[in-house]
Amino acid sequence: MMMKADFSGISAKLAICMILAIIATLLPEQLPAQTNEQSVSFRTPSIELVFQPSLRSGVNSANPNNIEVPRLNLLVNLFENYLQYLTRLQKIATGTSLRIIHAPGLALDDGVASNKLLRLQETGLNTSLSQINQYFKDLGITDTNYHLESADSLFSIPDHLPRPISKIAIRTELINHSFFQKSLEPDTDFCVVDDNRVITARPFQRSNRLFLMTDADNVCRAEQLLGQAKTWYADLSASGDSRYIAFTDGLRPLVMSLSASASTRLFESDNLILLSMHWAPQQPLLAGLMLDNQTQERSFFLYDAEAGTMLPTGEAEIAKEANYINPYVSWSPDGKRLLLTSARSVHILDIEAGKASMHIARVPNEIAEIIWSDDSSSFALVEVIGQARQRYVFDDLDYRKCVLHRYRIKPDFSANEDHAQRVESRNTIKLVSFWTNDRVLYLEGRLISKRLNTPFWDLSSEFTANLTAGPTTSATRDASEKGLIDTTSKLPMQYLYVFRNLDGKFNNIYDAGFNHSNNLYIDKFENIWFIGLRRPEEISQQQNVYSYRQAPYPFPENNVSVFGDISATKMTLFLKFLEEYNLRMLRFNHSISRIFMLANFSGPLNLWSGDLRKLVEGLSNSEN
């Protein structure tokens, strides 16, 4: 028997009334993409499911919706196919549909709208199947002799799930990587290995599994990489040499060779949970930070995947500062050094020298961003002075100023600032990359929160693209060019568009668009900056900058820059396409020529990809 509401007085009644009001509003009509921040809808031709997301049990615990949302995706796919199966056998009343609510954080009376609404007790497949069969039996609308009795049978019956295909996916030549591995299991997370290989995670009977998707010679195929997780696979990332992947199972990090059949757990203790981990760009070295759940102490690690061992480099020096270090490590482009930051200091770890140097650079105020030069010999950072006055609204005039600093690393691992390249601004400074003539490219402009919290931000009229002055000393400088680079200069930027995958750090569930049957769970910011600038050949296309700034700053965490000479009109159509189809989980290959995404373009949530330029041109042609 279900427990009755354990709330006092009016609060319990209000909680129940709110849920019923949502359901009453949703069920008679076609459901919107996402009803509100509190409730989430899943829709198939015969099923309407409303989910009331759970809350975390603690600060250091995993968000339960990371598991609940993918499992509900699988559940609605399986049970829609179950209804299609009974319909084809003519063992269920014509037009039968299911209206379901899953609200694990709220207790409702057993008898609430029981003849019209099924209250899902949990997302376990056997329990859910039993509930649905009993619901059908009570209503007398099916032949009970044809009821499936186990979850295994849900995977073995013929697949008749409706799969309407988006016309725009056809016009833009998008590839469905799951087409040749047709399955009711949705793709719910992924990481790009190289131009033709992607790792995806799919929920299954008890937890989830990992698959290697390969797309070569116009043929897509899939093979199971790992069976079901002990808890749940997440945090997928591929090494820079494309030979290894790192991931977590219940917040515990593991590494696996793509040519092996088993994974290696990095730490034996269950008390250690992952804060962050990042691969070196050119070799299979993994660096990261762990948290001891009992002592709340942080620790740094450096793992050599090829040797299968932890490297002691910098362990003693970093241990003293570990509790103050930001949970992000910045690898140099050559993979031989990495930078760590605390609130106001920069620390360096040199792998070849086997040495860590702490506090090589200090600033009076908080560090917002840091980037390496392409030759791995210097770095630039942005210091932010002041603090936000409001909790939810960002206005850069609340701050005193931003300061851009550029440093050179000396042979003894100390760092000298080049004051000739310092830039101060009353507005926002956003680092992009090092540029030609040893200068730094940055964006500068007035930044304030938008009234409507949409993923597509057009900052073209608010920001300019700028280069710092040239360095004090440089082999590239001569008398003829000295006058050209003694001051900052603006570049002719056609546009500046930003696509945010999250509306906020705690807005984690998004309708996957088009079919609206599945939802995405995302908990990390990935802000893509589309910059209308021609990129010099010597500048790397892959420019990632991590921002340590916290809310209400609108672009925290990972920021990816995409340079291009595509017209503003065409790029706007592309950004509108991403926004209108709610494509929130996006990744690029290394050269930023191909985009990968999770989308509902055909039935279940699947992995899709397309040539970026072809996609933009295809959208433009469809408008004409």
C-alpha cells in the first residue's frame, strides 16, 4: 500500500493540488515541449507521462535525475511499443492510451484519479510492467492472456515503435548513427572519439551500457563496449590520441582502452568521488581532482593510461593547496604541462621535468579565465574585480573592472607578466585564444542578463573582437610593424552568437525536440561562441576556454569558439534551428567541421551528425 502524504496542514493539500492541476491541464490537450521548471512531459502516440523531478539527497551526491530521465526515456519507448504490439494482435481496445505520473518526491493518495491516471511507483521495468498490466486488467480493456510477464519480453517483441522522420533532417543530410542499430533504447549521453567514432550511453534493464558507434564509408555500425554499469555510466570523454576513454560509474572514475574488453577503476575507495578530469591533448595522460566524501578533503591525480599507473608528479606540492584549487585542469597544447588555478593564484605542473611550482602568478582578485599560447610557453588570464549585486541578474557594471594579463614562463618555472599587453575594461572581457604576432584575441563589451532565458544569444552589437598590443620583446617584431602593434586593435567581426546548452545550472532537463517523446538530462555548461572572423591557418581551430565565474554570469564552465566566414544570415538560421529544435547536447570533432547531437528526429532519442557547412547551407536553401 502506498504511504499517504506526510505533510502538515495546508502544505500537503497544496502539493497535491498543484500536481493534479498540472495533470489536468496537460492531459486533455496536446502537451507542450516542457510544461514548467517543476514538471517534465514525455509523449508518444499512446502515452503521456508527467514527471516531477527529484532533488539531490546531499551536496556531494549525484543528481537522481541523471538516472531517472534516461530510464523514463526507455520506459516510454518500451511501453509505447508494448501497446503497439497488443494493438497489432487486436488484444487491446482500439484507441487505448496511458496517462502516467511519476513523482518520487511527493506522496499522493492511492485513489487519486485511479480510473484515468496511473501513478508509477518506480522506474524499474518489471515493477512498471506489473503496474500497467494490472491497470489494463482493472479496466478490462485487454486480453490478459497476452500480457507480457517480464521486462525481458519487452526487448524481444517486434519493434513497431512509430518513427516519423523530420524533413529538415533529410534536407540537411544529417546522419542517424543509430539507424543500423535500430533499438528501443535511446542514446542519452555521448563523447566524440574522432571524426568517425563516437561512444554512446544507453539505458537498459538495470542501469546503462556503452556502445561504440562507427561511421565510415557511408556505413554506420555499433558494437557494445561495456555491459551494464554497477550504478550508472556518466562523464564520458576520449583521450587526445583516440585510444582510451574515461568515464564514471556512480561518480567513481574509470579508464578503458578501446581495444580492450574491460575497464580499470582508478581508486579503490568508495569514499572518493570525482570533481573533474581532463585528458592531455596528444597523449593518454588523465589529470583530475577527487573529493573524499568523509573528510571533504580534495586530492589531485595524474594517471598514465598506457602504463596503467598513477604518476607521482607534483603530488606532494599540490596536496598542500588541493582544497583551494578550482576543479578544472588546463593542459598545454603540447601535453607536457598543465595549469591549475585557485581563486587568485596560478600553479604549473611540468610532466617532463617532474616538477610542480605553486603560485607562479598571483593577482589581487579572482581569476575568471585562463588560456595557453599555442607554443605552450606562456598564458593569459582575466582577473575580475568586484562582485555581483543580484543573485539572478548579471550586469557587468556591478563590477569595478576586468583586467587581462599575459605571462611568460621562464626556464625555472616562474612567470613574468608582459605589462605591455595588459588590458583593463569597465565591461566584460572574454578570452578567445592567442593570435598572430604573439598577441591575444579577446572579446570586450557590455554584458547584461536577457529578460527571456533563451539558448541563442546575439551579442554582435554589444561586443567587439580585439587584439592586445604586441609583446614587449618578440622575434616577430621589427621597426616597420612596431607602430602597428603598440596598442590594442579591433578586428572586423561580422557577428558574435552564443548558444548555451543550459538555461541555468539547476535547469537540467530539456525536451529533445520534434517528436517530444524523450528528454535530455544535462548538468554541465557548454557555451558555443560562433565568431564571424577568418581564422589564420597557424591558429588552432579547437579553442576551449573554461570560465570559473559563477552565477549569475551567463556563460560559466566550458566555452568553445567556432571561427567562420559563413554569412551572418546563414549562421542565424543555423542558430535558430538549434533553438527551435531544442538541440541542447552538441559536440564537435577536433577540426570543428562536423557537429554531433542527440535529437528526436526519428523515434527514440538518437545520435545524429552532419557536416557543419552542409548543414548551414541546407538550412539556407530550405528557406529560399
